[in-house]
Amino acid sequence: MKPVVRRAIHWTLLGMVCLILGILLFLWPEGSSEGVRNGLSLCASVVIPSLFPFMVLSAFLIKSGLAERMGRVLEPVTRFLFGLPGCTAAPIFMSLIGGFPVGARAAAELRRRGEISRRDFTHMLCFCINAGPAFMIGAVGSMIGSYHAGMLLYFAQIGASLFLGIVMRFVLPKGREEDRPTRFGKALGTADAFVESVADTAVSMLSICAFVVIFAALTGMFQQVGVTRLVSRVLEGPIQFLGLHPALAGAVFPCILEITTGCAAASNAGTAAIPLIGAASGWSGLSVQCQVLSTMRDLKPDKKWFWIGRVSCAALSGILATVLMQVWPQTQEVFSTGAQPIAQPFYFSAPASAALLAFAAFMVLVSRPSRVES
């Protein structure tokens, strides 16, 4: 197909999609309006309280030079497991406890400072996008009525991500010479690093909340128009043929769009809830993926490997969640049959708190007071 024809088809289809969405928003405004309200509530009650402190901390680690100091100690570990330089240790750890965009945003900061190559950056995007324990154990655990199941899902996702990170070091193609680290970044003073970290995180937080709100609006509109119901009817036949819970049909489409809404819908699917939520956490939803990509427009990562990583992580996380469910089986009674997401001002997670305290103690040990020149 000629490039001119391909571009014409692209713009025609894009215009048709925008026209259809505009008509739907005009004819059925209630669903999108309710979705916006739900999205804003979600941002205020869950997204900002759980992500903002971790995002500030991850930015401060890199801007202040602490990540580089930690890298000198942890270089053998990151090289042995992932084939990555030691400066990636802090972003990898923060991605395991901080929530979805934290690790990816920290990796982007390393790339902007020239401390990692384009290949290393693409590698990190494949496995440093994870839900934090506060969300998986606190929020999802309350949705399905079992915090033990939430912990199982969290460890399934982490295990899948770490395994994918190890595999990708052998699968990703070698980077070009011009993409290698340049190390032009310079550590800031403590005060300047803190101020810049808070300011940059505030801008990123606004972008993240914007994507949460717009996807919540689209989800609400699709539910009112009947798109979600139509997709459920299409999937009902295959799901019944496989002998799975009928509620699974209505949860697949929300899981693709937005993980919080998807997990709430999947929590009604009985014993099938854990495998589906496990896969949804690995996929992370189009909303989170847009949040991640929006923070690195100038870095031009290899998006092909980004999508391969998301699909692979979804499959691995779903499979591992199923295996763990067999090892530590949950009785049917622990799963809620009509759960709704519980919005709380803050979610407390003992594992995340302990990990954060241990991490802070480690930073104190590896950091050294700088000499003051007279």
C-alpha cells in the first residue's frame, strides 16, 4: 500500500472515531459526566495519596545522586540478574513498592540524565511497571473480600515482572553505539533536588490524573451506551463453553481500559477473579500505559518492546496467580459476589511501609556527607 493511501486511510479512520465519540458524548452525556466524577474521586482518594510520595522520593533519589551511590553497592546484583547498570537498582525497587508509573518515571529520568542507554531504558519499561502493594493488597483485597488473595496477586505480579526482566536481557536486540550512556547528568544539592523533585512530580501527577479522569469518562459512557454490555454478550459464549463464571464476560473490557474499574468488575467472577485480576495487573490497562508513555515522549523508547512487555507480563502474571491459587487455595466464601471499589483516604500496607523504611535506612548507610569547600 502506498504511503499516501495509508495516510489517507489513517486520517479518515481517525476522523470517524472522533466524530462517533463526539456524537456519543452529545447524546449520552450522563455516563461520561458520572465517569468524570468517579475519576476525580479516585484521584483524590487513591491515586494522589498512594503515588505522590513515592514519585517524589524516586525523583529525589536520582536528582540528588543517591541512586548512583546505591548503584555502586548493588551493581553486581543488577548486572547478574538483569544485565543493567547499578544506577537502575533504585528505580527497580521503587517500581515494586511505589505503584504503576513510579518505576517507569524514574527510568525516564535516568535516561534523560544519560546514565542508561536506550536499550537499558526499553528493558526497564518491560518490567518496571507494577501495581504497588497498597493497591493490590489494600484496594483489590478489599474488593474481592480477601487480603490474603490480594497478597497472592501482588506476589504473582512481582514474580512475573522480575522473571520478564531476567528474560528480556537475552531477548532485546543490542543497542547502537550512539544510544549508549553519556553520563552528562550532574547531581543537584539536597535542597535543589528536593524542590525540583516536588515540582516535577506535581506536573506528572496532573498528567496522570488527567488520564485517570478521561478513561473513567470513556468507561462511563461505554457503559451507558451499551458497548460494555455488547462486548460481554460476544464473550459469553466462549466463556460458558470453557465453563468459567458468567461475570467474567463483563470484566474483560473494563480490565483492558482501566485497572481499578476492571478489578472491581472482575471481583464478581468467583474463583476466576484471581487469574483475571492477575492478568489485568500485568497488562495494567490502557490508562496506565498512556500515563507511562506521556512521561517519555522526548525519549522515543522502542514501543514495540513496550507492548510486548505488557502482553507478556499479563500472561505470566495470570498464569502465576493461577499456580499460586492452587498452592494456597482460597475457599469460595472469601470472594465477594457484589463488591464495589472502596474509596478510602489512604490505604495502609504493612509490606510497603516496611520496605520503604528499610529502603530509607539503606539510603542513610550508602550516603556520605559531602565535603564543604571553604
